[in-house]
Amino acid sequence: MSSGSWEEFFAVHLPPTDFEDNRSLLKEFCERHDKYGNRIALVTSGGTTVPLEHNTVRFVDNFSAGTRGSASAEYFLEHGYAVIFMHRQKSLEPYTRHFSGQKLLDMLELDERGPNTTITVKPDSVDVLAPVLARYKAAHSAGALLHVSFTTVSEYFWLLRAACECLARLGPRALLYLAAAVSDFYIPKDRVPTHKMQSASGAPIIQLHLVPKMLAPLVSLWVPNAYVVSFKLETDENLLIPKARAALDKYKHKMVVANLLQTRHHRVILVTPEASQEVLLTREEVHAGVDIEATIVGEIVRLHTEHLGGPSVR
Amino acid sequence: MSSGSWEEFFAVHLPPTDFEDNRSLLKEFCERHDKYGNRIALVTSGGTTVPLEHNTVRFVDNFSAGTRGSASAEYFLEHGYAVIFMHRQKSLEPYTRHFSGQKLLDMLELDERGPNTTITVKPDSVDVLAPVLARYKAAHSAGALLHVSFTTVSEYFWLLRAACECLARLGPRALLYLAAAVSDFYIPKDRVPTHKMQSASGAPIIQLHLVPKMLAPLVSLWVPNAYVVSFKLETDENLLIPKARAALDKYKHKMVVANLLQTRHHRVILVTPEASQEVLLTREEVHAGVDIEATIVGEIVRLHTEHLGGPSVR
């Protein structure tokens, strides 16, 4: 079954209910940073869902905790970029990704002895928490980080196009880092049943349809001057580089970050039209908790700066 | 397509890799609380996944944030029960459910002026955080709360059976509160492809199979003396009570908590073989942040106590 066009997709699927609010936020953010001549990185993160029912009980999901995107957003901020963090609801977010809820509560000490109850972070946890908290507060007080979120693949596409429309004004200073795990498949709106599928009617068959490739209009029409980086996640090593090269040939963007599901936290290959470069963490670095995203983002910022023909921002 | 038997399911699907660790934890927990004559509530929470590939990139998921289960676990603890909280990885958990990572970081104040960096909770956040933190610490220091987690439907069933085997020794003092959103469908192990499905091969068709109804062996064989509460979530009001009654007739357990997806946070119906009782929050209660689980759990504890023929535990 062939995929419909991207125009058709937007014609058939209505915008999400909070779409206008998010569009205003995106517009204000891009205008403000454009005025100051800043660079903006749009970082997409987490997986999209494909609902199997209108009153959604069941859906097809793409695996992604949001590790790559949330870590990368922090490094773009460190390099002086303003960041639009466009993420799957409840996936990992910059700064908070370092601590689960339980880990944070375990760091806290409750003192009810005095006239006023106080809660403090235990001294041995301060070393871990303080640097992250300082960077979190700096990013927020500078207004350098905007969060917008999606759940379904249709919400993702609506947000992505809206962000591009706002980013277009920045020209080459806009960088798109499309790390979200977007479904290749979906179920067209008119094929989705209204109510929960009943097990009494037997086991269902789900016919999926191909999602149109949004990278095509994105690169050629929406943000023709931006620095666009896409991602390729595979489980079969043999397909990895050929598929990355094929994507660059087809969409004419700047880079594909290619990675395997099994090794993605310590190995990626940065594939550009000119070259391919392996980024690898040693076993020691992995154990020390080094983020491979520090290197990935550092290298992309270097290439983006070169592309801009100007000095590094920081 | 008809479902296989539950024996067949366990024969075909291997136990999860961390299964023996979890079984030891469950065994120790149940033996300890049995010795003291405590009651134990097994609270299951969150949705299960059905992997579409062995190297899982895509899966079918059941919608559930874990709101019902995580809130209920807190109320069982308040009523003096020991609680096994068996939840979907990354779903909401008791106590931490009140605060997202960002909300917690926003409560913290960093002070780097003195010789030692300190981090304290802002005074206006202490009122909100202190009571939750106190209950969190009390539950943990009493050893009254055990967390075990699952992701796939097969992991869920392995854990559920292991928990039942440990709970059986408590007889009627064991209460099962099966709030997890468990998939009715799955893909048998031998039908799942090894590698990521390729979009170039066209849109896939997914043939799902029915999952065996584990409530049958659970009630009749695994924990024949326990107080078992199951849940029914529908989107169609007309099916709700008939399906709850049918489940009670078929499995002979104690209660079905029936709820509609659309109204589940302020309305449920507690259906027992003898009666059905609506629990409803007013609009004011919803706005004030009252948990409907406080009433649900309170009523179940009352019925469980009656069933035990003894006085309330607290």
C-alpha cells in the first residue's frame, strides 16, 4: 500500500486541540531569539503513537525513552543555542532526566523539629544535584529552552510543520536535530474504530498504512536554508550506512546520525554527503557516565559553524 | 482465532531475565509480612506492551499512565496493608506521582554563597512536599512497600503468577487489586520477526492473537482464598455493567471495579455478586484534587475486613 502525499495527510488529520497555544509559544520564541541573532536548535525526542481506536485504549508505539534527545538538548544549550525541545509527553527531558522521582525524594531530608518544617537536600547528594540544578535554572531564567509535547504521529507532524514555519526566518542559523522515533506507519482516520476493540469478537488484524515522508517538504519547502540532521535507527548493521546514504541522496539534507538499537548509547556514525565519521565511547567512558551526545552535538555544532562561515558562538 | 491455554503460554514464553531476582524479593516480602500476620495488597498498575519485533523498536501498547494503581497503593498503605506494587516500568509510582521531575526541581533553591553549597526546598513548597515525603519515608522505613516492574504482557504474567505463589500462604489476608491495563491480544513468539520491519517492504499487517484469561487459574488455583478485585475499562457505557457481571459469573472472584475511559477519574462502579455501588466525585472534589481511589480503597478494605470476619486493621 503506497503512502498518500503530505498535503493529503494535513488535509485529513485535524490539528491537535492545544495547537494554537503551541504555535504562539513557538512564534514568540523564534522571533525573540531571531532578534538577538541567536541560533536555535529544534530537538525532537521520544516516540510517536498510532492510535488503534478513537477513544484510545490501544496504540502502536515506537520505542524511545527520549535519552538521545533530552541529553542532546542540554549540550546545544551549553554551546549557546536556544533550544526548542519537542518531545513525546512523559519522555525524558533535559536536566530532569538525571533523576527519577524516587531518586529525588531519597535525596531529601525532612526536619520537623523546629517551629517551621524544613526540607533540605542531604549533603552527600548536593554534589550530584547542584551542577544540574544550576544549569537547569540558567537555561530557564535565560528563556533559552522551550518545551512543546506530542503523543500521536499526527500531533508530531502538526507541531513539526508549525516549528519549521517559525524557524524559517532564522535561515541557516536554524538547526534541526530530528531525534524522535517517528512511526513509518499509521492508520488513516477513517479506518480507526470508535470504541475499544472487543476480545469477544476474536483477535483483530491491524492493517497499517505508510506515513508520507515529511523530510521531503521539510528540507525543500519549509526550512530550505536550515541545517537539517536526521536520524536512522536500525537493528541490522548491514542496512545502516546504505540506508543513511540513500536518505541523504533523496532528501539533500546535511547529515544522518546512524545508529543500531543494540549499541546506540556508545556508538553512532555521523554520515554527511562528504564523509562518514564514527563516534565511539570506550568502556571506561560508558562506566563513568559520559554522554555520547556531548561528542555528537559538539561535532554537529562545529559543522554548523563552518556552514555558517562564522566564528563559533561560544 | 481462539486463545491457547495458560499452561501453553508459560510453556512457550520464557521468564524475563530478572525473574529470579524478583521472585526472591516477593518471597522474602510475603514471608516477612505473613509472620507478623499482616495483610498484603498486590496492586498491579500501568499497561503492558506486545512487541512487534524481537529487537523491539515497535510494540502495541495499552493506554495507562498508572494513575489508578499508584494512588491506590498509597491508600492501602494508609490502611495498614503491606503493598506489592507491580507496575509498568516508568509508569506513575506511589508518592512520586505527585511531582514531575520539573516540578521537583522548581521547588529547589540553590545557595552557593557560603563555604558549602546547600540546596533547600523553598518555604512555600514545603507545605505541599512535606506530608508526601513523610508518608514516603514511613512506608519505606517500615519495609511495607515492594516495587517490582514489567514491560511486556509476558513479563506481566510471569510476575503475576510468581507473586500469587508467594501470596497463597497468606490465605484470605491477601488482597489482589488488578488495576493494570493488560493486553487482550499478543503475537506468539514464533510469529514475531527478528529485525525492524522495513517500510520499503510496504505497510505491514499485524495479526494479533487472543491472550489466555489468566484470571481463571489465578482465582481457582493460584490464590483460591485471596480477596480478588479485577478491573473493567470500557469506552461504551452500555457494555460496562453487563461485562462486569459476566466476569464475576465466570471467574467467581469478589469484585469488579467498572469504569469508562472518559469518566474514570471521577466515577467508578464497584460490582460485587451481591450488589453494585457507584462511587462519584463532585465537581468541587475533582477541583480540590481529591483522589477517587481514597473512597474505592476505603470501601474495598471495609469489605475485605468483613470477609475476614475480624476487626479493621486500623
